Amino acid sequence: MRKLRFILAVIVVLALSAVSFAHPGKLDKNGGHYDKETGEYHYHKGPNALETLELRRNTVYKAKILRVVDGDTAIVSFEFDDGSKYQKERVRFLGVDTPETVHPNKPVQFYGKEASDFTKSQLTDKTVWLQTDVGPRDRYDRMLAYVWLKEPSKKDLDDEKAIRKYMYNAKLLLDGYAQVMTIQPNSKYSNLFVHFQREAREAKKGLWGKEPE
Ligand SMILES: [Zn+2]
């Protein structure tokens, strides 16, 4: 009976620790571990533990790109002036979909490699500003954001010229690296993005060009 209680307790602890952090990795006896991405040691328990950032809607966050996963996904860390620490976030760029390159059961799609390489060259190690829409996380707990290459002013957020020039999601569409994909309810720029996509398609840019035989 005591043994059963012990086993149940272990199961509960394992279940709790599985939900308390969004990225995988066992914790050592101090409640910490080494980060697979950066090699840095950090805590998930105790006074120095990282927290999950509670993301607000329609908000711009300054962040550093640690690694680009594919054309429309990256791993970031946040930079706050007060030195507060949060666990890394996986960010899915809103409103766009680049051809698949890393899906375990799907083949690499036409222009997927180009889109992935382009995002790697444009964003790796860069400081960016991540703008949330009305739903800052999806059901996989990923952050959903528009990625700005320079800090946008309040006016820039609704200025087509600024969006064309400094928003990376727009750049992906305008250069033919992505197609429009609205992740509801995040549709702030949907009409504009469809317009950008049409422009790229008419100019036969990137994935709208001819697929090699
Ligand atoms: Zn960790």
C-alpha cells in the first residue's frame, strides 16, 4: 500500500513537471538543466527559476532570435530592462506559411529550402520586435507574432509603407517565400497580406515561379 502511494506520488510529480515547462529536458536535483539550444544552464525550480511569459494581445515585445527552425518559425529569448528571465519561446510567424522543410512525415516542398535559408540569413542572431494579434498563443503554446526588423512606432503598425519595409512576414509574401495563411482569430493584416501575395504571384516571384522538372 505504501509502495503504491509512492508510485502515485512519483506519477503526479512527473505529470506536474511535464506541464511546468514548455521545452523538453530532464531536471537535475537542483531543479535546473543545460539548454539544448544555447548550452546555458538555467533553473525551472527554486528562486532563480525561469517563468512562462504571459503574453498580451496587440503588444510589441523586443526579442533576440536564437535559432531559425524553418521559413516561418524561430526560437527566441526576450530582453527585458529589469533583467527578468523567461524561458525561450517558439514563435510561429503570423499570417504566412512557407513550404515545408522539417516536417517528419512530409517531403520537402518546392521552395521550402530557399524559404528556410532566406529566414536563416535574415533573422539568425538578430534583435527583432514581435507584435501579437488578438490570440498571442496557439494550442501548441507557441507564440504567434508579426516580426519587425526595427522597432515599430504606433503609426508604423498601421502604415502600409512601414509594413512593406520592416515587417518580415510581409517581406516573405512580397518576395514569394510564403503564401497567406490566416491563423484565426489573428486577422489584423489578412487583407493586406492577400494583396502582397497577389503582387508576388503576378511578378512570378519565388514559389510562384516555375517548378523545376
Ligand atoms: Zn529548461
